[in-house]
Amino acid sequence: MKISRAFEEDIESLCRIEKEHEGYAFWGKAGFEAEFSKPFSVTLKAQEGNLTAGFINFWILRPKTEINTLVVSKSFLRRGIGKALLNKALEYAKKNECNQALLEVSCVNAAAVSLYLSMGFEKISVRPKYYNNTYDALVMAKRIEI
């Protein structure tokens, strides 16, 4: 697996991965273009051979980083790709002198919640009925030693 920066030529493959997940807050082409235009926004992609297996987007907002999205293609789930992408984002944040990572995740996304807890994130608050006015969002944070 190779993890590298994603660019505009990757948008089509990133959108394909988004569409695989029902209920995912789809960014689409315009959303990715907007992220690529922000100097503080970073999108990394994981590749297996010539296939994009997943991506993560985060903002470097010293002294913190905000993880906006982490998605793995259904055909690559349970292979450590999400963990690898998250580790690379945290590494990037540390190099950019961020001492805290923040994210939010749906309370019904058990796999994601489990991943974040296993990587040292802690629940710091809840946003009731945040997703589709139905599911709570868990706000999670992790201290990054710099």
C-alpha cells in the first residue's frame, strides 16, 4: 500500500469511493475542488496497485488538526487501510506542530468508533441528532505529542 497526497486528477476515484457508502455525506467533485483550493486542507489517498483504496481529508489549523473524512473502498475494508491513513494524517499533523486531533463520527458507525478508540481518541462530547436529525455525532479528540 502506498499513501500519498491526492490531487485534482484523483477526484473521480475519490467520488467513486464516496458513492459506495450509503448515507455518507457525499462531497462530490465540487466539494473536493473546494478542499484542494484551501491552503490548510490536506487530502491523502491510499493506493493498492493502480487502485485508490481510500482517502482521508484533514485541516491543519495549528495547534490542532481537524479530521473531516476518512473513507475506505468497500473492496478494501478490514485490511488496515483506514488505520494507515489515520496514522499518516497524525504524522503529518505532528510535523506541522499540531498537538491535538479532533473529529466527529456517527454513533452508529461502530467500525469507525472502534478504530478511533483503538488509536487513542477519546469521546469529548455528543452532538444530539446531528446526522439527518436522527443519529448523534460523537466528537472525539486525541493528544499529539510534538
